[in-house]
Amino acid sequence: MSSENTATAATPEAGDAIAAPQTDAGTADGTATPEAGDVGTPAGGVSKAMIADIEEAMKDVVDPELGINVVDLGLVYGVHVDDENVATLDMTLTSAACPLTDVIEDQARQALTTGPGGGLVNDIRINWVWLPPWGPDKITDEGRDQLRSLGFNV
């Protein structure tokens, strides 16, 4: 499988989370209730990666110009994992003219598809989105701290 570079509009609102929060809720008999993005084995027999694990692994993907990871920069707008354990990442860049999309895509593929047991997911697709446009308001507090330590005024 190969990645798809498509430019479409996504409409997350400011402050939207990448995934629904995980809870420790269970059933009356004490067994865990599956949550969205939990590891499971759907009918096809393929184990699905958890959204939280994908988000954590994406922190290894660093914007080559700023030296800050794409999650803390607010460049990851959303994550979906299908029944074949292929992750689709809705991502943006600080500028639509950024020449480094291939670098970021290669880093994301490396972070998510390699490692012990073959990685978190079988493959990735990046859906490059431009709406809403990226802005400094999307940077996390951790990202702001990292940028300040590099001398940026954010």
C-alpha cells in the first residue's frame, strides 16, 4: 500500500481533540468495554492500533525547520485506523508551500510502521488538509515551551 497525498478540507474546531478520551468504564460483569481506537481484532482478524499510541509515536516526527514534533506544533488534525490497521492522518503544515512534505511523510511512516513486531500500523496515508489553516493557536503548551527554549516568542 502507498500513501495518498490529497488536499481536502477538514473542519476541526479550535481545541478539538485528536481522539475521544479513553475511560476505564466497564460492564456490569467487570469486563472492559471497548473504546474507540482500542486495540481489537475485528472480523478480518487484524489487530488495530490505539489512537493514543499513534499520537505518541507521531511525537517522533519532527518538523525539519523548527525542530519541534508535529503533534506539539498542532499539525495533526485527526487520526483514523481502518479495519486493515491502516492509519489515515489528517495533517497540515505551517505553510501550504512547504517543500518538506516528503520528509515529514517518511518520518511518519518510519514512526508508525517499523519497530518491534512490525510497528503500530500496517501502513499510513496522509491526507494533507489546509482548512482550517494552521496558526500558532494550534501549538500545545509543550510545543510553546519548546519553541520558547529555542528563542521564539510564542
